[in-house]
Amino acid sequence: CGSQNVGRLKIKPLIYLVMSLLLAIPGVFLTIEGWPALSNGESSWAPVGIILLGFAFIGSIFSAERMRQGIKAHGCVQLKDLEVMKAIHQSRGRLPGGQKVAPEKVQEKE
């Protein structure tokens, strides 16, 4: 496909990937520091660390997949297609005149 620069599709996933990996740092710290207290049956911050590690893992997987799709789209998506998708996304819930209305107030055509 003759595509133009669609590198912006990779920016947000990269930011979210870095944020997810940074979230793993306090998760590892809390898990390591709280593990002895947890294994002794005392109150501990280790479960919070494990939860943070889980969020970091899931966020990393989703962000990495979005980056992969952005890299794949670099060769196949044209900028004109992105402009059309953006226009469709921005027009949701609007009448042709551009007025925002609630979905139940839109009259169906017969």
C-alpha cells in the first residue's frame, strides 16, 4: 500500500508500555519487602505488589500488541483512511448539522 507516515499509531502504545513497565518497579519492591511478613501470617504489602505486577503485565501485553499493529499498519494504512476514521469517530451521536443529541431523541427514518 502506498502509505504516508502513520507513526503516530505507535506513540501512545509506547507511552503506555513504558508506564506499565514503570508500574512493575514498585510492584517488585512491595512484593519482595512484604513477602517475609506475608509468609509469617502478618499484615503485608506483598498482595498490593502482586496486583501492581499483574497490572504491569497485562498493560505491557496490550501495549506491545498495539505497537505491533501500529508497525504493521505503517505499510498498509493510508493517511486518508485515518482521516475518515477520525471523522467517523468524532461524529458519533451528532446530527448532520453537528448538534449533539441523546440517542433516544434521534428519529428513525421509515
